[in-house]
Amino acid sequence: MSGELPKPRPEFASPRAGAAPAPLQAPAPTRRAGAPVCIDSAQLFGSATEVQISHRGALYRLKQTALGKLILTK
């Protein structure tokens, strides 16, 4: 034995003095085959009130109303 202690594994290492601990990361979500994809409308619209969606050669418009409802038109 050399008398040295084993180095701590990174996930258990103590943070440096004054440093914020690293945030824990959740595992990536898994989806069942055929399960619907959920997209938050804020991510879809950003600061816009209307987005255009191209689907099978047709152009659709998805609008947000003043009351927060969604309207999809072709």
C-alpha cells in the first residue's frame, strides 16, 4: 500500500470553496414509439402571435388570440 487515498469520483467530489455546486441533470426523457411529441407553445411562438406550418405541401397558419386560444387555418 502506498498510503495514498483514492481520488474521489467526480460526482461525489466536494465543490471548490465559494463555487456553486453543479446542477444535477435529469436523464433524457424517453418516448414510446408512436407517443405524441409535446412542444410548449411559448417555444413554438416566441414573441410572435402567428406561426406558419408547412405540412405535406400545404401551408397552415397557427394563431394565438388575445385570450390565449389557438386557431389553426389552412
